[in-house]
Amino acid sequence: MEQELQNTVLLLERTPAGLNALLRDLPDAWTLRDEGENTWSVFGVIGHLVHLERTDWMTRVKRILEFGETRSFEQVDRSGHVRECEGKSLNRLLDEFARLRAENLDELRGLNLGRKDLERTGRHPALGVVTLSNLLAAWAAHDMTHLHQISRIMAHQYREAVGPWSKFLGVLQCGGHSASA
Amino acid sequence: MEQELQNTVLLLERTPAGLNALLRDLPDAWTLRDEGENTWSVFGVIGHLVHLERTDWMTRVKRILEFGETRSFEQVDRSGHVRECEGKSLNRLLDEFARLRAENLDELRGLNLGRKDLERTGRHPALGVVTLSNLLAAWAAHDMTHLHQISRIMAHQYREAVGPWSKFLGVLQCGGHSASA
């Protein structure tokens, strides 16, 4: 389906509450373990979501509106989540994600974007020309990419424990897919 | 990690609230569309979770405790979700999932399973001998399999809308993995 701004916002505003309900107060065994060398824990993923909420999505929306294709987006700092996580608990990161997302969606609604605005174009440093509509759809799909990753990280912790069931559990067949924003 | 009953229960009890926060009142564009022929919508997935909560997991726990390996589990009816969904809204299915899950976990806690109990064995009609510990770990990992599927179904709806971002969004590279219980 086409990106429909209202549908995008409805999904974006639910993600923090969904992750909060799923993850708050879970023991470290679920949230601090990863899938092996050079992979992220659930804690790291939430730090990444906080980091992009602070630095990326709305900044890019405003850059398109202000500069169009004449000024590229900044690169995403893919290790920005490390600083974002330092000295924080998972619960604190979940709170920050909820607060930043709510502020960003307030700002987005305040822009009163119309259909013509959604066709405006900007420049991604790696992907080239993208529309504002692409950017907003990618924001929502990026939430889903990391929900997909979180479910896989958590299932991985029980890879041995499920015994013969492993071949029936789709998430355990998922090798992961490099993801960026 | 080994299946730890307490950690398993902590995850199992959060799944309904997580799905509820993510999905309740979302428009049909997110919840009724699928990934193409012979694939499920989010609505169908929740129906499947309700169906297994009603017929499968705790029934199998009790069968192991009562019959050990002498009496196989029933086959899962993989189209049981169709009847489960008939005439119901997504919100009603989410309510049923929350209620049935809470009842099942109450019953599970009431069994006061000890380490020796978790080593008891039963017989799966396709997988052969499994332990009670395997079964409980699979219950939790099965939640994650379907969370993984839900995130993929929803991202799929924006496959075109994200434009050039599709190659950076891991969930859009996931071809899916047949999953069962």
C-alpha cells in the first residue's frame, strides 16, 4: 500500500508502548544477551532506537522541507547507541524512547503535511534521492525491522532449550539481515 | 541458556500486553493484509495464538505429567485459527489471548513444577521424545516466532512505499520461515 501518513503515525505511536509492555523489568538473561560476536542485545537495540529518535528521523524530515536535495542527510552513527546506553538501565531507555517518539510525532503533526509535501525530495548520503513519503514509511518499517530483530535475539537464547522444536520455530531459522536506517 | 521456568513465565506473561499495545485499534490496512497467497495476516496470527492457547500448550504440559511418553500429543490443527477468527474483531482476539494466557499461566504456576518435573518426557507426533523443559521453552520461542512474523507482515505493507530504503531494512530481506508448533 502507499504510505498513508495517518497509518504511519498510528504505527509509530504504538511502538514504544509495545516494546515497553514486552520488555520492561525483564531479567538481564533476556535483555543483555546477544546472538554472538558483533551482534546486538535487546538493550543495544533499544539504545539504537533512542539514538535515531534523537538524531535522525525528524532531523531528516526538516532537512527535506528546508533544503530539498541540495543538502544531504547526515550519516547515521551506527555505534551511537553505545553512548546512548552508557550508564542507563533498559527501563530508562524505554522511557526515553517513549518521550522522544511522542515529542517527534507532536512535531510531525504540527507540520500539517499535505500530499504535495510528501512528494518533496531530499538526498540520502548512500541511497541518493528519496521522497519525504519514503522517509516516513522507512521510519515505520525501521521500527518493524528492530522488532523483528528483538524477537530473534530473544528466541536465540532458547535455541538449545527448545530441543527438537527448533526446526519448527521459524524465528530460529532466521539468520538475520544487516539492517540500517 | 537453559530454560529457566521463571524467565519463561516472565516472557509468556508479557506477550499479550505487548501485542495489545502494538496492535489494538490499528486500521485494517495494517492488520488484515498478508504477504501474498497462502500467507497470514496479523489478524490470522493472533487467531492462531488464541487457538494454541486454548488447545495446545497446557494440554501438552498435562499430558506429559499424566502419561509421559505413552500417549502422544494431539497434532496442532494449523487451520484452527480460521474457526477461531470467525466473526471476531482483532480487539476481541487480543482480549481472548490475554485472558487465556493468564489462565494458563495461573494453572502452570499451580503445578509448582520442580527441576525433576522439567526433565519428564512426552511424545510429540512429529518430533518424537521431548522434555517438559523443551515444551515450555518452545511455548516462549513460539511467541517470538509469531512476533517476528507480525513485524515482517507489517513491514511488507510498506515494501514499495519505503523506496530506496528497502535494501537497508533487514525485515524486508526476510523471506519468512515456515513455522509450526
